[in-house]
Amino acid sequence: MHSAGCPRSLLDRALAVKMSSELHVDQDFEKFKPWAYIKEYYGKLDCWHRNPLKYLHDFYTSHFQRGANLKVLNYGCGPIVAFEASAVPYAQEIVLADYAEQNRAVAKLWLDKDPSRPDFSALYRYVVEELEGRGAGEVEERQDATVSRSIQLTLNVELAIIITMA
């Protein structure tokens, strides 16, 4: 096992993929398949999710008081609307931003509570139940709070698509 708790072969694979090619913005972002990505990497909760979720939890709990009314920006959120779970108790507003239209489309499904949206409840359960020690009933409340505080889904700094949340 790697020091972060992930198998060494997975870490090596991730590094090899990252270093194997240069990013060509015009081509690579258009080719990205968010549903395939979600199926491949978010089918189950593992160390690749726990580590950043714990880091974010530790960051918010050590630097802010609940109800701090922060404005949180997640630039490069991709199709995943779960890494904001720890920010919710501290945030008045959450802005999600991603370059790829297909990522924004999937994130919008989640924010609109569309029945076809991806299921990130395992990630929320980990944050709410395991990291915060709160009850199972609060998991759905946290997901709903993420939606209610996420008022914008932006393309990039220059161009924004505003989604008004009621």
C-alpha cells in the first residue's frame, strides 16, 4: 500500500496517465466523457475519494466556524458535485465552474435534482456520517443544502451561465 492508503499500482497508473500526454484544450475537453468518468472512478467510495474529502473537511473545520457565510468557488469541478459537502455548513454561496460544457451539463442535472443525475450519496455519507459524526438523516439534507447554496454554474471567468436556484 502507498502511504496515502491507495494501492501503489493505482498511483503509478494515475501518474503515468497524467504524464503521458500534453493537454490540448480545444481537443481534450471536447473528447471528455463525463458519464464514463463517473462510472469508472465514482462507482464506489475508496481512498481516491476519502483523502481529498478528509482534507477538505479538515480545512473547513480548522479554519472556519459553522455559519461563516463564505463564498466558495470550485473551479474545475468537472461533473462531480460532491467535493462541496464539507463547505456547506460554512458557505452562504457556492460557485461551480468548469471549462467543458459536458461537465457543466452533468453538474446541472445534479443541481436541478434531475432523476437521471449521478448518485454521489456515498461521498456525502462519508463526510456527514464518518467525518462529522452526524446521523444518516442528515446526508440528504446536506445534498439539498449543496443545491440550495450553489447559485452559479460557470463556464469560465470570462463567460458565465447563471443558474438561479429557488
